[in-house]
Amino acid sequence: MIASILTDPGVGGTFLSWTLYFLKNNQEYYYMREGRYKSLIKNPLTDNNAHAFLSNQFYEVDKLKTSIETLKNNSESQRLETDLHTIYFHYMSYDRPREQKVVQYLNSVSDKQIVLSTPCGYEFFNCNLTDRANLDQKGQFDFVSNPRIYGKDKINWFISNFFKKSAEGWQQNQSLDIEWELREFLALNIRPDEINAITDNTFIKDCFFLKASDCWKNFEKNIFDVFDYLNLEINEPRYNEWLKVYKSWQHNLGNRVVFCELFNEIIDSIINGYDFDLTWLKLDILQEAIIQNFLIYNKGLNIKGYGI
């Protein structure tokens, strides 16, 4: 069975891919990029994601087609036909026609499709300086070894790739090395509510729709619905092992989920002068800029940020 997993970027598709194999009690899985079976690791977690597990993730339809053909023609074809195979694709919207071709092809070859998408109210989940992807200084993704960029390096990468012209004008009179000026620059330029949603793709057919927030918060319950859809059984001893990994994965999400859930309360507290202790949330400068962005563009307000 081929089960495709279609998601928004950075919401848990790799963890879901590993989960399906692990809870089905697989010892191995077919890794399409190498055309062979690999041992399934018992814990896929790194410090920020689940990318210690190498998923069958594709961005190009031609490479995907070649891998599917290799799978069908493999010498172990009888075993392959009875096994579960996952294919993971997340939407980026950088090249809609190319990505729609991938989704169309997955529709034609998949027995089951799971869509993992960000619900309303969680648009700011990935607005965080701790990147959940393996992204190098050139903005290229590597499935194995690219060093992550974070903190000031990520801000510099972010500005040079998206706001270079704006930054050149800004720096004629103001600095990006001063924290409050950098925060205001980001607040004026970012568009945090514009997310690349997989549900924008009209070619998705006959799928199991899973809210990403249910994956982040309640997956110990919702995973049973996923397996019912796949007509598969969860291995009970493996489930108990998986729960420990899942709790660690939840912890690695940091303050992303709670920041989204408290966002409206934070805004109301600022506008109305209510006391709201933000220190325990440990917001980074990008999250602070999102708050300032919302006040500027949605409320017609700004923050006196000098020296803060």
C-alpha cells in the first residue's frame, strides 16, 4: 500500500511518516532514494525535528516517478506489494505548477492520502528563530546533514533573501544591529499570516484530513483514527514506546503552539493595558515582531520600542 502524506511546510510530516511505520511494527522500510530496505530507527528525533529518520520526501515529479517505477520493478516486488510505503510531500507555493504536478501524480499512485494542514489560529506556528528544517546559508534543504541556521544568522539570511531592498533603504538612516530597530524593521516587512497551505491545492482528492494542531497536541488519541483510515492495526507494545518519543517531540516544539493560542490575549492585554507576564514564554525577536506587526497593520498602533 502506498500512503502519501501531504502537508504544509514544517508541521510534522516526517514525524508522521516515521510513526506509521513504527506503530505498524515495521523493522524496516523501503527507502526509495536508495531503492532498498533500511532499518527503521526507534527514535527519529534531533534537537528540533524528526529528521534523524530519512523519509521518502520528494519535491520533483520526475524523481518521484522514477522511484515509483523502481519500487514496482524491484526484485522483492511480492514483499513490496504487501508492505506499507509512505511518500511525503509538503507544499511551498514557490512553484505552483510544479507542485501541483506532484500532487496530481500522487493522486494517481496512492492507495491512501493523509493531509496534514495548519488550522486557523495557528498561522504563526513557524514564525520562530529556531528553524524546524535543515536549512543552510543558501536556503537549500538537505535531508541529512545541512547545518541549521538560527538566531542572528537566520535573521540575516531572512533579510537578505526576502527584504534586501527594504533593508538597504532602512540602513541609510537606521541600524539593523540595534535590537529595537531590527524588531520594528521586521514588523514592518514580514507577512506572518501568509502561509503556504497544502489545502490551496485543488488537486487533492479522497483524503483523510488531519489538523496539524491535533498532531501537535492530541496525537496519542488521533493516531487511532489515522490507522482506522489506513485499515491497519497499531502494535500495542510499540504504542507504549512511541508515546515516550511523541512526548519528547511535543517538547521540542517549544513555545510555538502556546504562542499561537495566547496571541489574541497578548494583543488584548497590550491594547487595554492589562498585566500579562510574557517572560515565561521566552519569545524571540521574530515572535515579538509578529506582535508589533499585528498592532501596526491590524490595529493602527505601534509600540514605543526605543531601548527595549
